[in-house]
Amino acid sequence: MKPNFLIVGAARSGTTSLFQYLDPHPEIYMSQVKELNFFSNERFWSRGIDWYEQRFAGAPAGVKAIGEASTSYTKAPFTADVAQRIHDYNPGMKLVYIVRDPIARYISHYMKRIQTGLETRSFSQTLENLEQEACAWQGRYAYQIKQYLRFFPETQLLIRSIDQIRDEPAQVIRDIYRFLDVDESFEVRGLQKIHNANTRVVRKSRLGGQLLRAYRRYLEHRDIPFAVKKLVLSTSDLGGKVVTTPVPTEAERAKLIAFFAEDTRELHDRFQVPTEGWLSA
């Protein structure tokens, strides 16, 4: 089956919750593995289109919207040619982009990377050269959008913020239903539940890190029960050290504001995304 829509990001902005909200709709089919990363990861891209479309082979007859959610699709300039690859595959692809206060998102992403064993530095160390931090560029939303507008018309892109999902979840879901051209009257339960939130974050021991690397290589993209994956992830915490959420100093916050301010203004002015209260203390 060929997907016709993607949730392209942003990381730590509610994409997992949105994935869970959309999945129950009878006219929507989401891949069993949330983040396929096909267009952004050379390891998966090299497997070819047939491998990708097999991830949607379970779609029943009658579904109108088939999709997946990979936040690495808005990771330019560190992932090359993603927008073009998507366009070459399906020029009619619809794109859903969820955004969030970039400083709050950056902190949350830092904590997630600690939890998944991908980050070993202190928070302050990650701020030393933001221009070289892929995680920071994921919060320059206007820049990411413009990569897609080189290939897609704006009518194929729907942008909403995590604030809108929290304040008016039913309305946002209806907006997405309308965008995907599926039945808007379908009501999904549990819209107030937040999925994949940072809770207890553990910096992994050496053994835990090795276990996570094996998980990412052999299990993460396999269609196996979530309970099995969760058990492996929980086991990787053993022997690790609990990490508290960092609170930026005034100097650190000023550095982050300087990095995100112009892009945030453009997101508001050009793309009409409500950003009031963003980048504030």
C-alpha cells in the first residue's frame, strides 16, 4: 500500500499523541511502527520502496488516509534531500507538522536523548555551538517548512501547535480529518491523554547503552508487541543514574532565544502559527 500522508514532526511536540489519536479512525491507517524514518535514514532508504510499502500492507480496504509519523523528516540541513525524496515518491503527499515553543522542545528533546542513550553531554555543553546541533535546527520550524515548500504547495501542508492540541484537541483532530478528507464526525476517546511524555529519565550505564544500541538495530523497527519493546527499554535503565530536567541560566536562555527568535517571528508572521508566550521565561 502507498501512504498518502505523513506526520513530519516536530520531535517532542506531541506527534506520538497525534499518532494515537488518528489511529482509531476507520478511514485512517497508521503504520504499526510509528517512526519508519524511510526518507531520512540511509539504512532504511537503501531497502527500497517495496520494503517501505510493506509497512502498510495491513491497511484494510476502504481506508482513505494511509500514513506514518517520522520526526526526522524535519531535521534539515542534517538530513539531505528528504522533502525531494518524498515529493518524488508521491507529489500529492499531505504533510502534518506539529510545532512547540522551541526552547521547551529543545529541553524535552535533550531529556529524550538522555533516556534513549543518544546523549552523554551536559545540557550546557550542547549549547556551545547551536549551529552544529541537529536538535536545535529541529526547532527552526519556518526553515523546515520552507524545505517542503520548494516541492509542495502550501495546500498540502497543515501546521498546528502542541498548545492548540492541549487547548482544543477535538478541534485540531477535526481540522486534520478535514485535511485528510476523512469522516469528520468520528469521535476518538482519550484526547486528554498525553503519550510519550518525559517522566523518569535515566542516564544509561555502559551495559544499558549497549542494550539500547542492540534494540535500535534489531528491534525498534520490527512489528513486535509494544510490551516486549517496553520491557527491553525498562531493562536498559538498570544501573543508570536519574537525571533531572535542566533549567537554563539567564545566559543559556539568551543564547537559545537568539538562535530561535527570527525563525519564530517568521513562523508567526508568514505561516500564521500562534506563538504568543514562546521564548519567554
